Amino acid sequence: MEKCAILPVETEGLLGTVRRFLTSMLQQRLVDALLVPMELSPGGTVVSSIVSHTDKLVQANPLAPVLPVNTARLVSRITRVSPSPGKLGIVLRSCELRALIELVKLKQASLDNLLLIGVDCPGTYSLSTARKLVSEGRSPTEAVMKRFLERAEDPLLRKACAVCECPAPQGADITIGLFGADVSKNILLISSTAKGEEIVSSLSLNEGKAEGRQSALSALVGEKVKQRENLFKETSESIQGLDKLRAVFSSCTNCHNCREACPICYCKECFFDSDVFESKAEKYLVWSKRKGALRMPTDTLLFHLALLNHMVISCVGCGLCTEACPNDIPISNIFRLVGYQVQKEFDYHPGRSIDEELPLTAFREDELTDIGI
């Protein structure tokens, strides 16, 4: 059962209050280290860093509206070979937490000795948008929080965030709650597990109630779903038929950046990097004569279809595949559309629960009967 405590916002402001909370956990040895977004420069972009000393947390910024890498990939890198030897606090947004849960199911990460700290997410900007704001002397964090406090639509949000129906973390030990709170006065600390409750209790905070949280989330999710349906309609029309699908991916250069950015794609040796796709010159000429013209590089559409088939059931819609594309191909729109349809067919919501089996690893006699299987 969830329990809620109140973290007062004092003179240091909202971000300072979050930093105070993180600092107190290190000071009281409730965790040995924290994996948290850190500012490279004041008001600028952030990178996830493992912090062991409290004095470094003056640069921590879990509210920064940028997502250069999905933290689930980093946790996988840290814990895939062996679990964390000490208690490590991981600060994640909703899409990062859900991706981590999927990687644990795929045996690509371990939750042993991890404390999952979720952060309510108003959304993120592309790195180029964040850099532009900084060049104009504006703080991306202040920009996104201003829109959040005004309850106004933010036109700068990445498309993936504008249609994300999971702005609040699911399955975190502790959630830093912004939705439903008067963040000018306090932040909600919501513990959802015994481990989280123990941590929050150690901080001697006043108990609270998240009375307006559910209604605030319901209203926000309702708007997100409307935008999502509009996106799905536009995307479906744009890829209807093989010719349109080819046209969408026509500018793909086979750089495979989307694969590297995807938190779910974890293969150590990709089929598309194998010798199978290395051919002698005469083969290219034969293919060219057969078709009349041969698009180079070859197999770009096949690559995306294979990637989609690989991770579609676990796609959390973080949108980093599109962010990584040098040619602005709307990959995440397509993957999100197909992912939603596949996940709906299996009644599966990626990252919803660690106990929920991956559909492709479980057999049920009564599934897919409506399509004759």
C-alpha cells in the first residue's frame, strides 16, 4: 500500500529541495551512491553519473527536461554481469523505469541492491531545443516547470513526451511526486514498497495525503491519449502500403543509431553487422540488373522491420530512436503505433509489473484465437 510524506519546499526552491532529499539519503547512508542526472554546466544539458559524495549533488538535476540516454541502458551496463555490491539509488523517469523492468525480465539487468527512485515527468525537450534555450540565456528546467505550473500545453516537448500516457513512474520504491502537489510549498514522497517506506520513514517527514494527485494525473493522461490517437491516425496514413513505408525510410543511411539508442535492443552481436550482409561486388551488379536500379545502402527497410520485430512488445515509447536519427526519420511514431497495437493484442503493458510475463516467453492455449491461431 502506498504511503505519502511531505517534503517541504524551502528557500532553495523546487530543484534545491529535490537535491536536499537526495543529499540526505547519502548523508544518512541510506544508499551508498546515486545514479542521477548531473548538470555539465549551470542550466545546461545533463548526463547520468554515479555520485558517492554529497558535495557533488549541487549539480544534480533530475528535473532537467532532457533525456540524452535512457537510464535503463546504463543500469543494464552496471548490473548485467553482476549485481551492485552496495545499495545504489537509481533516479529514473517513467519510461526509463519501465524499460528497466523489461530488461530485468529479459535477464539483461538486476534489481538486487537497487533503490528505484521515480520522478514525475512533465516531459522532455530534444537536445537541440535545450541547447537553443541555453544559447538564449534560458534554463530548460525553468522553461518546462513554468509550463507545468501554469498547466499549459508545452509546444517544445518531444513528440514522444507529448503523447506519453505514463507521466508518473510505475513500480518505483519511492516516487518524487509533482502531480497533485502545490510544488511552490511541498513535494510528495510516495513510497510503494517496504524498502521505500523504510527510507522515507528514516527521513522523519510529516505524513501527507496525495488527494489531488489522481485527478491531476487523470486529466493529464486524458489529454495525452487524445494527442496519441491523433498521432496514430497521421502515422498510419503516412505508412499505408509498401510504397509509403519505403518513402518514410528512404533517407535511412544504415547508421544504426536508432538501435544503439533503444533501451530494449540489447544483442551483443547484431545480425545486421554480420557477414550475411557483406557481399561481393558482382552480387550488387546482378541485383541492379534484375531490378533496373539498386538503392544503396541496401536492406535499410529490412533492418527497421527486424528491429521493430525484436523489441515491439517491450517498446516503452521513450522516443530516443527518433532523437538518434541524423535524418529525422519519425521512427518512434511508427514503432509506438505498432507497439501499441501488439501490446493491446496481448493485453500487455511494458514495465507495468515485474511479475507480468513477457508474452513472447509464455504460452497460453486461449490467446490469439480471434486470428485463427
